[in-house]
Amino acid sequence: MDKAQRQFEQWEQKLRTVELPLWNQLPKFDLYMDQVTALVNEILGPLEIDPITPAMINNYVKKNAIIAPIKKKYQTMQIADIILITLLKPAYSLDIIRHGIDQVTANVYPQKGYDDFIKRLTFAFRNINQRTAPLKDENFTDKLMQVAVNVIIDRLQSEKILKIMEKPLPQITK
């Protein structure tokens, strides 16, 4: 086994241990912007994705992807939405993400929709080399969540492979 393959397998092993919080594990008290960014970046840090910034969150509010904070404080629902947006933003537009969240929560409470998605994603991390869903896709809501999970896994894997394969490009001088 070559060095690149070992590096990728070590990364996959690390991914199998990632624990994303369920709804009841999110803060039950309101947070200010700097607390939200610190929390979300800490939660998603092991995934090696780009960190969330206050400017990004302000943009999500401006584009109605999340509800505006009340007195500059963010609640559990907004934190859950920011986590989902951060995971999905590299693959989907804000409009598509918001529409997807709205479609899922039209059929189930936001807590259940969030938890179902996080459970599917955690299952996918644990079983990264097997593409089976933890639950049968009995309806379009389940199917939508599984497709989004697959996109996240595919994106994380492709970005890691590219990073491992990356070789410095020759410098062109005049």
C-alpha cells in the first residue's frame, strides 16, 4: 500500500469517529454570533470543511435561508439550519437548501427532520465504504435526505483525494 492510500484510509478512519450533535445536544439557550460561529466550526471541524464566518451567517439571514436572530441571539432552530447549510452549501445553492429543509419539515417537526438527517449522515460516516442507507427510503423525504448525505460524502472524499494527490505545479517565470 502506498503512502497516499494509507493517508486516505487514515482519513476515512477518522471520519468514522465523527460525532455530530442531535437536536437535543444543541444548546438550549440563545447564542450570539461569535458563539454560533465557534460552536458550528467546532462541531464541523473534524470534517475539514471551510469554517463558517459571521459574514456567511449574515448572508444566510439576508437571503432568508435562516430566520433572523432575535435581539442578535440565535436559537436552536437557527443553529441546526446553519449546520445543515454549512454541510450542504458546497454542493447546493442556498435556495435549494432552504427549499429542501422546508420540504422535509413540511412532513415532520424540525427536530425530527434534523435528527433523521444527522443520523443518516453519521451512519454514512461509520460505513463510508458501503453505500447502504440506515433506513429504507420509504418516501421522497427519506430519499431526499439520503441523496443529500451521499453528496456530502462524495464531496468530502473527492476533496480529500484531490488534496492527497496534489502536486506542486511548476512555477512559470518570464
